[in-house]
Amino acid sequence: MDDALRTELEAAAFRRLLLHFRERSDVQNIDVMNLAGFCRNCLAKWYRAAASERGIELSDEAAREHIYGMPYAEWKAKYQK
């Protein structure tokens, strides 16, 4: 498998993970953190860090909105228990 195909597959898997998290808004970040050692906010931080490594400025809020599929404050108001 060449690097381009591997990157394409990894990106597809990441998009599917985001979709899964968006569909499972009933699962709280603390539950994911306790079981897996990372949560949606971790993904947002990793996403922002990856952008930064490539010279792209991305705010924490913009990164979270990408991960959550909506502004973080809206997600918290709707789903956080």
C-alpha cells in the first residue's frame, strides 16, 4: 500500500469516527475518557495541533466545531449531562 492510499484510508476512518461520535451524542466525553483515554476534546486538540504543524492557524473553538459538528457551547447545552 502506498502512502497516498494509506492517508486516504486513514482520513476515511477518521471521518467515520467523527460521524460515529456525532451520532452517539448520548455518550458523554467523561465516559469515553474513562474507557479509552481520549475524548472529543482530545480529538479537537489533535486536529488543531495537526493544523498548526502545517502552518495553519486554527482556534480551539473552530477545531471543536469541526469535531462536534456544531459549536461546542451548543453541543454542551443539548447533550452534556
